Amino acid sequence: MDPGASRRSGAQDTERAAADDLLIAEADQIAGGWRFVTVEGIIVDTARELELYEQVLEIFDQVAGSRPARHSATPTRLTLAVWGPDAQERADELIRRVRALNPQRLWGGFQWEIRDSAR
């Protein structure tokens, strides 16, 4: 038996468990009234990309209004969360408006992946 196979299996199990934990945490947040929008691939390397990033945050502020909202970011991902009885409608509006900003790639397709989840 390959001794590395055991380590790979253990790492895969740990990775699966972490993914399951995130899924459970997101489900708990959704049950509590939160809705999420994630923009994957939102990289800020140029002035134009920074402008788009700031526009996404402006849209988020407009859509959230005075209602509870929060966001988090990594170097390539922005996750936006809205809360309340109309959170799904606001998340849908957020997705629609952010998609309108999504830059096209040179050879087709879009730069950002926009999804209605925290993952």
C-alpha cells in the first residue's frame, strides 16, 4: 500500500469535513434571514478594477440601505450579505446590478463568477 495514500485520504476527509461545516453554517445563517451574494474573481490590480470593486460596494450599500448587512473579502472574492424579510429580493437585485458591471474577458465569457451563496 502506498504510504502517501493514507495521508491523502486523511487530508481529503478533513477538506470534506470543512466544506460540510461551511455548508451547515451557511444554512444556519439562511434560516436566520441572511442571504448571500459572492463575487469570485474580483481582482484589484488596475485602477479600472479598483473602480469596479468600489462600484460593487456602492451598489451593495444602496441595495442594503439602512437594513442589517455585512461583507467580507479575500484577494479574489467578495461576499455580501443582506438580512431581513425581503433579503432574497435584495440579494436578487444585487446579483442583477453586479452582473451589469461584470467585465468581459478578451476571448469571451466574463471575469467574475457571481452566485447566490456564501461559498
